[in-house]
Amino acid sequence: MTTDDDRSSGQNWNLRDPSVLLATGFGIGLIPVAPGTWGSLFAVLVAWEMFGTLGMLGLALGAIGAFGVGVRVSGDCIRKYESQDPKQVVIDEIAGQWLVLLVAGHNMTHYALAFVLFRIFDILKPWPVSWADREIKGGLGVMVDDVLAGLYAAAVLFAMIQWMGV
């Protein structure tokens, strides 16, 4: 029996295809070990520069843009690679991580906490993240669970900053 991972793990992830290039975070998702973590780390590094150059509004627009583009390119990859949520697609981690980083300001400690918190919620998938991961299909489904994980992480980070003074 062929699994989704078997079908999507082949060598055919051609970065000359604009959908593949964007969905994989410019190839970051093709790293064979922990592509979601690498995608989140890439998002943190890019966000630091975006925030420094364009401010919070630039990062917010980036997160919204990544979500919108992500729905489309994730859907393209689902159809092309016949997998509901290919592990190589990391634009969902990028959008979710950027959402958390909106709470972090331009503070390196907060960025590190945002990274860790997002990975925790993305991996553990508490309800309704787990529900969205199971029930919402297509490109929207790929993106929504990470946005929900990002909202959880953002709420915890906000609380830590406000009430714990981190």
C-alpha cells in the first residue's frame, strides 16, 4: 500500500515550478529531516529582516500574503503529488510562524520563544488545530491548522510578555 508520504517524497519536487518553489519555502521543505521545523526557522529569519525593514505592518501583510498564496500553491502540490498534506510544503509553517511573530515585536528573546511555542502547538495540535488538520481538505486545510497553531502560540507568547515580563 502506498502512503501519502511515499507519493510525495519522490525526487520530482521541481523548484522551477513556481508553486513548488513557493510551497516549499524556496526549497527549505525539501530538507529530508524535520522540514516543518526548518520552514519555521526560515520564517523567523526572514521575519526578523521584514520587521526591521517594513515594521509590523509589513510582517502582518506578509503573513496574510503567505496565507493566501499558500492556499493556492498548497492545493497545486496536493493535486500534483497526490498527497493531502505533503511534508515538503512549508508555506503553512511560514504563515503560522509569522502570525506568532506579530506579538514578538523586534525582540530576539521573543522571537526564540515564538519559534518554540509555534513548533509545540503545530506538533501537538490541540483542538481545534487537530480538528482542522483532519477535517479541512485541500490547500485551505494545509494552511488553516498552522494558522490556528499560530494563534495558540501568539496567545501564550502575549500572556508571557504581559504577565510574566519575559
